[in-house]
Amino acid sequence: MKKKKKSTNKTGIIIIIILLIAMTGGGYFYYKNWLQPNTVKAGKLYIPTGSNYDQMMDSLRPFLKDAASFEWLSRQKKYHDNIKPGRYTIHKGEGNNAIISRLRIGEQDEIAIKIGNYSSIYELAGKMGALLETDSAKLMEAMTQADFAQGYDPTELIFFYFPDTYNFHWNTSGKQFVNRMKKEYDKYWTDAKKQEATNMNMTPLQVTTLASIVQLESAILEEQPRIAGLYLNRLKIGMKLDADPTVIYALKKAQGFTTKIQRVYYKDLAIQSPYNTYKNKGLPPSPICMPNKSAIEAVLHPAKHNYLYFVADPQKPGYSIFAATLAEQEVNAARYRDWANQNNVK
């Protein structure tokens, strides 16, 4: 009887050992495939729209130490048939489960994109096309074919887009981009805001057109209402705006926006263009850039004064010297020309 009991104990011990080995092996298998760090570097994973699993793996494989363990777990979690496009951050030392969980629900990065004071929707489309999956041609198509764009000339469409920093997903489509920007437009141009323009006998497009000139004259917030007030004074008395930025725009437009111009010369004032406010009374046909909201607000709420002239202040970059009479302006302008010549401003 004692021998039988001893044999039973031995069998039990063996079973326990086997179970421990199995549990240890199973635990290691789970750790290896699910939790063990499996990325050798950090970086961005781009999964284009329409990609299949194999194409995704071609992009992900350079990040992985053990692609086989990743593929095994992706099958278990049914990721093969659930590929979501986007730009994803891969962290060094991540386990398979963390990566798959993020990819499977489409938890992609947002890209903070700064939209500047671009001169046309073509420039806007080019800038955005370089940062998003969609290209500039598809963006242009979305911009020009949007319902709200109908009836507008393409040169007028920058009126609907505001400079600012916006968060987008990399795989944002052209239509999604346009819809997002139209929401920003509607958020700003409320009925009350449109009424402010109406009270000035202007349309939102006209306000934006004047604001685009103000924007290019000065980005200094405290200067913009003074400049806006000056141009409104000119418009009220039927005086030409004589705005250098409109001449620069006309010159650039004539040359396909490939030339950088910092200074306007007398010969430039003769350019034949509806945008040249030295030649034509009133506002240009459309905005010459995408103005900041501050410039639009400056037009809607201008400073009240009797100024009709101004010139850049050579001692304070971004600021201007204002004058109510032509005689005062000629003195100020001569001072600026001397400074520009001495400093070789072209």
C-alpha cells in the first residue's frame, strides 16, 4: 500500500510540473505575441485609402522585429479585413496588441496645418495637397464644384477660406476639406455679421476684398483699423485706393505668381489690370489674398479719422505714417524712398 501511495504522489507531481510548464509556455506565447515590445523604431505609418492588408504590412514591416507574431495576432483580432486608412504614430518598443488595437479602430493622428494669406485657391490647393493624401487637382475640383461655389469666379473663391491653424486627418478628402472650411465660414459670417456689412453698403465679398488689401498693407493688429478707415475714406469720396498690394498682385498674376516683389516702382503703376487700384476706382474684382479675421474686423469696425494717405514707417517695420493732405504725404514718401534706396530695398 505504501508503494502505491508513493507512486500516486509521484504521478501528481509530474502532472503539476507538466501543467506549470504548459502554463509557463502559454504565458510566454501570450506575452510574445500580444505584449512583448515588437517595434525597433518610432515613426509615422501611412496607410493610403483603399489599401489591403498586404500593402499595409509592406509599410509596417520596417518597424517590426517579428512580423510573424504581428501577423498571427492580426488574424486572431480579425484585423485583416478591417484596414482603415490614415497616418498613425508607431512608438518604439510597442507590443503587437497596442498597435493592432489602434489601427483597427482608426485612431490616427491629427495634423495641425497652418493656412496662410494665400493669393488664390490654386495656391491653397497646392499647399494642402502637399500635406494631405488628396492631391491639389482633387482639391481644386472640390473647391470649384461645391454647391456654394456656383456663381462665383474661381478668383473670388478665396473669400470662403480663412487663414488659421486647423487640425485635419491625413486622409481627409477634397470634399471633406471644403465642407470643413465652409463650416468655418458659416461660423464667422453669421446673419448678424452679414448685417454689419450691409450697414456699410457692402457685401461680405466686398468686405473681404478690402480686408485683403488691409492685410497685405500691415499684419500689425493695431494698424489695421486705421488703414481700413483710410481706404473707406477714399471710397466715400470716389478717390482711387492707390494700394501698392493691388499692383503687386496684378504684376504677380501677369507672371503666373512666380515672381517675388518687395517694392513697387512708378513704372509698375502703369500695368493694365482690373486689380490695379492706381488705374481703377473702387475695389478690385476679388480678394488679393486670404485675409485674417482681424483684417475683416478692421473693415467692419474701422478707426474714425480724416487720413487719406499713408506710407511705410522706415523706423518701425509693419507700421505706417499717416497724413490727411497730399503735401504731408509727399514729405513722408520722400523720407521712405531715401531709406529704401539707402538700404537697397528692391
